[in-house]
Amino acid sequence: MQEATLILIKPDGLIKSLTGNILTRLSETKLEIVAARMVRVTEELAKEHYKHLAKEPFFNELIQYLQGAIHERKKVMAMVYCGQDAAVKVRQIAGATNPEEADAISIRGQYGRITTKGVYENVIHASSNQEEAEREIKLWFNPDDIIVDLYPTKDITSNTPNRVWA
């Protein structure tokens, strides 16, 4: 099975027109893009994505940030990259979550900032490991959105056939 990782270009990355710069940097990983889409992030999706941070004092600001409420750019670009050591390679290029601690040549080090409210506007999300990547990819994508078979699926039948995660 291939390793995969989820990458989100967050609203601040989109509003600053950093998509091309970020994709260029990610190309250094030599990984393959197997899915990409623009997503209007619902509150439900944002909360589920960051559920591990639900007890943090900055949780509500983080949800608003991912939804684009802070930047009036209510979308993110979601992508799945595949290949050997996918999560590790992407996290190295992305840099530390805190932009002030990120290497200056990393994506977050170059383009991130911390707001006066303490929210890390770090322009990109990268899955922390393979387990998180699988959970996150299944949140953001349906099986048929991805051009390779990453995880087991099953067919369900309603009025129209539909594949869902097993």
C-alpha cells in the first residue's frame, strides 16, 4: 500500500496567492498528487478535522480560520500526495506548526505568521503521520475523488450506486 498524506492550503495561503509557490515547494518531495479539490469548509468539517484540539483555548479561532471567516476567503485547497515517506517529506518542507519556530526556508517559515489573538496562520496543513493522514483523507475526500485505491472500500446501493469508505 502506498503512503499518503493530506495537504490543505488554508485560506490565508489562498488570499495571499501562494498556491503556486506552495505547489512548487511541495514538488521537491517527488511525491505524486492523486487528488485535489477546492472545498468550502463547513463548521462540522473544521471541528472534526481539528477535534484533537477541541479543549484548547484557541479552538474557536482555529475553526473560524479554517473556515475562512478571518480572511473572507471561505475555501481551502485540499490535496492528497502519495509516495514513500509522504507525511514525513511534506512535514519537513512545511516546517514547524508555529511559524516563528519554523525553519526560515520552510513553507510556514516563509509565509506564516501568528495573529495578535495567538492563532497560527501557517498557510498549510500537513498530516502528522500515516494514521492521521488516513483519518483526514477520509474526511476530505470520497474514494472516487482519488485516482488510486488508498484504503479498502465497499459498494453501497441506494437509488444510484455509490462507493464509500469501508
